[in-house]
Amino acid sequence: MRPSVSAILLLPLLAACATPVADEVARSAARRAVNPVIAERFPGIPLEPATNCIIDSATASEIITLATSARSAPDRAARIVLDVAQRPATIQCLATDGLPVLLNTL
């Protein structure tokens, strides 16, 4: 399903409102940019926990950029994901939330 132009333009405005609904809309759109990067760059890592760790460690600005660049700028999305993945909080999250899921699949 491809988002409409109006949905893409509305996304930054919703996120700027800083409401729980707007935050969830932006995070959901950002996940669509993060998932393919995780799947391609980190094969074998459980997708859902890794994506959650990336989203939770990203700044609001990064989430908005991810949400708006899912289809239009995949290289920019990949750079953001790789930058966020290197942060200590993200690494800790992956060790805590992602590793147990990975070990349970072995």
C-alpha cells in the first residue's frame, strides 16, 4: 500500500502537534522505513524488536525524517537507521529485547 501525497504532507504536521496519536502515526510510518533496512543490513536479527529499539532510540526529528523518507529517500533512511543502531541505548535495547528473541529461535 502506497501512502498518498496528502498523507505524507500531513505527517510532519501531525508529529509537530506532539499528541499521542500524532506520535504513533509518525512512529508507524517510520517503521516502514526501518524494517527493510534492518532486514537487509542485519539479516537474522529479529525484525520487530530491532525496529522497536531503533524507533525508541531515534530523536523526534529522526522519526519524522524516517517517516517521510520511507519510499522517497531510502538511502537517507538507511543512514539514520545505521547511525541510531550504533548508539549505546540502542545496543543495550538490542541486547535486552532482541537477543532473547534471537536465542529462542535457535
